[in-house]
Amino acid sequence: MAIRPVLIDGAWRASNAAGTFRAENPATREPLADEYPVSAWTDCDAALTAAAAAHRELRLGSGEAIATFLERYAERIERRAAEIVDLAHLETAYPKSPRLADVELPRTTNQLRQAAAAARDGAWQRATIDRKLNIRSRHTSIGPVCVFGPNNFPLAFGSASGGDFAAAIAAGNPVIAKANTSHPGTTRLFAEEALQAVEGAGLPRATVQLLYRTSHEDGERLVSDPRVGATGYTGSRSAGLKLKVAADKAGKPIYLELSSVNPVVVLPGAIAERREKLVGEFLASVLMGTGQFCTNPGLVVVIDHDASRTFIAEVAARFTDAPTGTLLSVGVGKSLAAGVAKLKAAGAEVLAASTCSDADKRYCFPNTLLRTTAARFVADSELWQTELFGNASLFVVAKNEDEVGQVLDRLEGNLTGCIYSDTQGSDDALYDRLAPRLRPHVGRLLNDKMPTGVAVSPAMNHGGPYPATGHSGFTAVGLPAAMWRFAALECYDNVREHRLPAVLRDKNPTGMWRMIDGAWTQGDA
Amino acid sequence: MAIRPVLIDGAWRASNAAGTFRAENPATREPLADEYPVSAWTDCDAALTAAAAAHRELRLGSGEAIATFLERYAERIERRAAEIVDLAHLETAYPKSPRLADVELPRTTNQLRQAAAAARDGAWQRATIDRKLNIRSRHTSIGPVCVFGPNNFPLAFGSASGGDFAAAIAAGNPVIAKANTSHPGTTRLFAEEALQAVEGAGLPRATVQLLYRTSHEDGERLVSDPRVGATGYTGSRSAGLKLKVAADKAGKPIYLELSSVNPVVVLPGAIAERREKLVGEFLASVLMGTGQFCTNPGLVVVIDHDASRTFIAEVAARFTDAPTGTLLSVGVGKSLAAGVAKLKAAGAEVLAASTCSDADKRYCFPNTLLRTTAARFVADSELWQTELFGNASLFVVAKNEDEVGQVLDRLEGNLTGCIYSDTQGSDDALYDRLAPRLRPHVGRLLNDKMPTGVAVSPAMNHGGPYPATGHSGFTAVGLPAAMWRFAALECYDNVREHRLPAVLRDKNPTGMWRMIDGAWTQGDA
């Protein structure tokens, strides 16, 4: 079979390939039929040149054209949904329904439509007008954005379909998508539809481009190239930090979503009040998608007492009994096994492990529940925060409130942190003392709710302090906020009105929200 | 004389000094009397610990207390203005009036008061509420901020008094000020007043701390310390980039304002229409403060014709005749001389040079006007963009529009870019073709106005693409925008209302602007 072409400058063309690869079906460990290229630098170079030209053209275009593209693209995805879901299922082993067809695909098209609305509306630019001094500014596109999508959301975070893609495009930037190598086919189907929608909407043909894989060196060269505006990366910490070094050195913004253990503190009153319900909520959250979520609750902190021991025992029993899910790749399995082994070597007790053997044809690892003490955690907190990406979680048992506080003080940056408390107020005083110690370490603080749901809301923060992400001021989910990562601030000082971009002129025919002389208004300046 | 103490944790205490230094009077080249410490790491460490504790306390405090501090501080500065101006004059040789007393000091106190208003108002937090999903977010303080101020604005960009300081404090962050070593005494006077105001306003005593100097290694360790939230740096490119490497590696945001040649394009119609006026405007801008402005117009692009030759000749004559100003330090003079020598070696013609000799007791360099061709510029554009920080500027003469465009395409990131055009429209078509080629390279685009005025306006952008700054999405001047550099995004998901920060609760008693369900409002949620 021929090697699949790459998408550069509006054409599917043969890659200048330095090698090839195939994806695997995680449910069978067998390689899939299609062969994909590992691009040499000349592919990257051609994509960069085309993207830079596309950006010059997009700068002069309208938010309306971009919105049209995003909406048509969403429609096209829906028309091809069955094929996309089938291929994503083959490449990831995620269930077609409900996961891929009923949850992730609608989330993807909804996100694209929210991005379309933001691009059309224009308020994301935060147009700011000082009438007295005649100084006007707004955020606008930053330039071609490289998107490196993760393995665990082939649709909603896919390089050519997901959150970073939607945000970058809506802000007026061409995207160079680097497929996640675990699902190149799914990404290809998206890019095929994107290209059709680009042409239909009259956008520059290099608005969406696709490469499947490069060498590490070329990846680093890509994100630091002068033609690039910024990069969005979701994936492993080690690969992400290498890209960050390269991008930082070149002064190119790079937004990373790396790792997170997502601490959950369950206070005594909550356990006393609704233990069974909590067991169910935790189980559903921690084993969903075989635990392969950025916001998977990987660390649960409780205070030792009879009820919390019962809570843990009940969770453990359910862990053992729960079906063992399939993992995305051999790499995920190896990494999870290594993390569990590391914690066991450090003294973690294994409270539960479900069945999963090498006799299984699929990639899997037993549902694993670990326990350690707060004292141990505090003594080597970096080790105990090893991310267990997959179907495993660690309970940290504290003797008392003081030990819980010590654990919280030592947390690295996380995407989320949760505190469960009782509804009648018996935990309130404890909450008030502990929450301020958890808050600085997490991007999103939840009450009485597991962290795995990440709503596409303007108020969402899917971000957090380093090393959860590369910059605690930004979110990767939620519009228009996610677009600000891919935006530059542009100011016009004493510029004649007819030369201003439309959003900064006196008249505001579309009623866009703007900040004029210190007040938000939808009126004219 | 005793070594001056440092300000750590609310007390002026003896530094653990690794050495000492004195500032010089640039007008006499003589060292000033006071001896200042070069802090060893233990000083930095103590300041970091105190700042982290102060931040924990500030997080729980109110914007009102911070506003009170900033206002009292501004008042105290005004009461001590004469002493501050006298010492700044000794340390910088800037004229007391109008520069220091009538321009920079009022700008400084005005900026502090604008920061106070922003802290009190709270709208800078961009509170965002999704009522349906009960998800709420806001920007809030990021943690202790290290401020490295530049040599050229001892008051308005001073480490303990200027723009970065005001923005960091207003956003709720303690500041560790690292004095610019050319004006330690001025910075000390500010810190003395700041400490009094901190105590008067009841803020944590380590809200403002001051170190005078560290080794390069300790500076790098400081900006990358886990206790730090972020860093603001204004100064030389080489020192700034070293700090950036260290901060980036630790995942700590660092905002740099480095270098900028601030291109000015003067179109033919403008020269034909108002040549004399342009000569005057350019002269005033380029020689103001002996050219030691971040936004000094260091590169002027014109199309070769009789009128532009006359324009250049008239500028040259005025350059020769203008008094030669005093430079801030021996380093500024050396760096300027080296830059001019480099351009001369590359073929720049010297059109004008005023008088200044080593017989002068002061630091000075002749007002120097250079000329090159666009062809030469294009052939080695990096070299020709060597920043001449001081009283020098380079004219680039293009044969035609095409050559102007080629020069613009090769510009590095700049803070500003200007285009002068005639008022009757004869330059309009040319403007429309050239402006899009200038726009991506500059943070602020001006028409018919020199770039040296940087108004403290909400619409200002004192920022720009790398290497002018470290991130093109942010401004260092203008409130509240400058505060967003020193802010983290915090989200509350399903958090019970009484546990929310006041700005995210349903009631909005102060009428703060908030984004609720997609619309800006001053009402309740």
C-alpha cells in the first residue's frame, strides 16, 4: 500500500518521508493497514512557508469567513461521523458508543461552533478605546500555530479538530497539525473535511495543514521557527518540556498541558453522610476511559478513621470487580506499570488489582488501587506525585488535619483539585482551613464533584500552575478564553480612523462588546 | 561609611554582602558617597521566604487595602519629591526640571493611583460566571514578583516605584525589587516610603522588599525559585535573555522588555507637505533624554528624492548643532560607541556628529546621525538593526516603494512603528500597501507622531513581538492590562457560594464589571 500523503498548502502531496509508521489497534495489538510518513524537514519547511502566506491573507480577512469555515467543518464532521468514529475506535479501542459517537464527537462539533460564534462576534479581541488620547488596541492573531494533540482525545483534542485547533483558527491563525501517532487515520479524516470546508469558505488554502510525524529534532525546529506564531501541545511531560526549551529559546509562546494528579480531599463529614454515593462517583470518574483523562483523580486524601477505612475498602472491592479497560498503546501500559512499580517500591500497599494478563490480546493493566501514608508522602512528595496515567489511583491516608495540610502544601501544579464535604456544615470549618492550602496548586477547584468533566464554558479553566501547564494565566478549554493563548496585542496610536481595523472604529454596527473609556459597551465610540 | 542595609521582611537589615558597589554621578564620573551591598544568596532566600508568607496573607486580603497602600505611597512620594528628584539627578544626570520633577515624578504617582483604582475596582480580575453550569473564574495574584528596573527611568520604571511594581502590587503580589545599580539611592528612597505606606495600610510587611544587586547566578536562581510567581525585567537584551533561560526552565513566567529600534517611515507626501515640522518633531523625540528611551526612533526609512535629501540634510544640521546630552553610565557610552562603530564598519555614512570629548568630565557621545541604503540593510538586516541606545539614529534610504517593503519585511519585533503621511491623501495608497508589512513587527503603530510618548492608558500597548519583549500578548504600560502579566487564572466549579471569593458571588455590591453568561454587566449574577 502506498504511503499516505501529507496536507501541505491545500494539497494532499507525497511526503518527503524520512521513514514510515503504522498505528496499532490497541484491542488486538495488531498494526493497522495504513502506512503514514515520518516527514523530513522539507515538509515542515513547506508547511511553514505556506502557513505564513496564509496568515498574511487571514489578517486581512473577516471573522465571518472564519466562522463560516468552522460551521461548515462541523457539519461535514457530522456527515462523516460514522466513518470517523469507526476509525477512532480502531485506533484507540475507545467504545464507539457512548464514548466516541455520543460524547466526544458532539463535544468536538459543539466546540467548533462555539469557536465560530466567538470569531463572528469579535468580542474576544477585547477592543479597548481611549477616546481622549485616541489610542486603541485589541488582541489579534499571532501567526501560524503548531498543534500537537494528545493520544487520549482523538476527536475533542485532536490536532486538526480539537480545542487548540478551534481556538487557534478562531483567533485567525493557520494551523499546522501534527497528528498524534496513535491515531493518524482519525486525524487524516478530519483534515480531509477541514480542507473541503476551507475551500468552501474561501479561506487561504494553507489555513489547515497536516503532518503525521517528524523527528524530535524537527519538532523542536518547527516550534521555534521564525515563521511560527505559537504552539499548543498536550501530551507527555518529557516530550513537552523538550519542545518548550526550543520554543522558549526562540521567544515563541508555547502552551503546554502536561501532567496532573488531580488531588481529591474527602472530608470526614462527607464520608459519614454519603459514603456509598462517593464510592460510586469516584469509581465512575477514575475508571472512565480506562483512566486516561488529564483530569483523572489520581490522588485521594482522607483522614484515617473507621468510616474512611470502610470507604477505602469499598472502593478497593469495586476496583477489583470492575472490568479492566483497554489502554491506548503499549507506551501507556509501560508507563503506567513503571509508575505503579515505583510507588510499590517506595512502600505503597496494593489494595486492589483487577484481572488482566499478557494472554489478553489487548493492551491492559489491572485496575490498581494503592495506599500510602501522609507521612510517607510528605517525606518524598515528588515521588508520590508520579502521574499514573491510566486506571490506577493512590489513596493518601493522613492521621489528622495537620497531615492533610502538609500534603496539600507539597502539591505540584495541577489542573484540578476537589474537596468533598458534608452538606450540613460539619466539615465547613475544616474546609475553610484546608481550601486556601489547596487553592494555589490547582487551576480549577471543585466542590463535591469529580474533576473528569471539563465543560466548554467561558468560565472554565483547563489550566493550572506549572508543571500542569506551561502558564497559569491561560486555559486550554473554554471560549473565548482559550483563544487568548494564540493572540498578540496590537495598539493603534493616533491612527486615522479609516485606517483602523473595523473593530476599533467609532461605529460598532454589530454591537460587539468593547471597552471604551473604562466601561464595557456594545455602543459606538 | 557603613554599607546601606537591604529591606527584607519589613526591616532594614544588614545585608549578607558578597561585595559592595557605589553609583556614579554621570555628570562628573565620580562615585557617589553611599556604599551599597551586593547581596549573597542568603539575602535572596530570606526575601523569598518572607514574600511567600506575605503572598499567603495578601491572597486573603482586599483590593481596598492594596489601593490604600498605593495611594498613601503616592502621597508620600510627593511629600519627599524634592529629595527623590535631587538624588535621581545625581545618579542619572537627568535634568531636575522638567524631566524628573515635572514629567517623570508625576507620571509615577499618577501610575500608582491608576493602579490603586484598578485594585479597588476589581474589574481587572475579569470575573466570568456561567450561571447554568455554576462555573466561575477570575484572574488573581500569581505570587511574589521580582522586578528588575531599567537604568533609564529611575522613577516611572523604578523597581520599587514604576510600572511593573505598580502592576504587580495592584494584582495582589508582593514585590522583590532589584534596584538598577545605576540609581540605588533613588530606589532606596522609594522603598523607605513604600515600607511606611505598607505599614500604614496594614499590608503584610514583606509586601515590598529591596535588594540592590546580586551575582548573575543568584539573579538567575531568584527568578526560577519555586517561591516566585513571576518576574518583570526591563533592560539589556543579553542580561534579560539569561534570566529568561533560567525562568523558562523552571516554568516561571518572565516578562521582558529588551530592545527596540522603533522604525519610522516618512512617506514622500508628508515630507513635501511639512518637512520643517517633521525635522523638529524628529529632533525632539530622538535627542530627548539623550536618546535613552525604549521607544527612541532609531531607524528612519525614506524614499530617495530631492525633498527627502533635503529633509535628511536638515536633520543632520540640527544634530550637529544640538547640545550633546549626558549619558547614564560608562556602559551606555561604550555600548553606543560600539554600535556606531559596527555600523560604520559595515558602511554607514556619518552625516552628523556633535561635539563631545574625553575632556568632558561627564559621560557623553556625539549626537550621531548615520545613513545607509535599503539594499545594504536588506543584505544584512540583523546587523543594521543593532540598537543604538542613546543619541544616535540611522536613516535607511530606499530607492523606491519596493525597497521600503523589503526593509519592513525584515524588521525584528519592535515596541513601536510609525508612518508619517500627508494630510491630503496623496500618500494613502502607499500607506495602505506598506502598513500591513509594518504592522506584524510592532506592538504599537503610530500615525504622524513620534513614539517616545507612552501614555498610561488602558488602550496602550508598551509591548511587541520578540525580541522587543518576551511575549507579544502583554503590555508593560497601561492599566489594568499590565496587571494581567502577574495574574493566574482560578476557576471554581460547583463551589458553594459562601466559599467563593467575593468577586464571584451572586451579589455585586460595588458594581464591578463582570462577564455573566456571555454579557458584560455591573449587576448581580
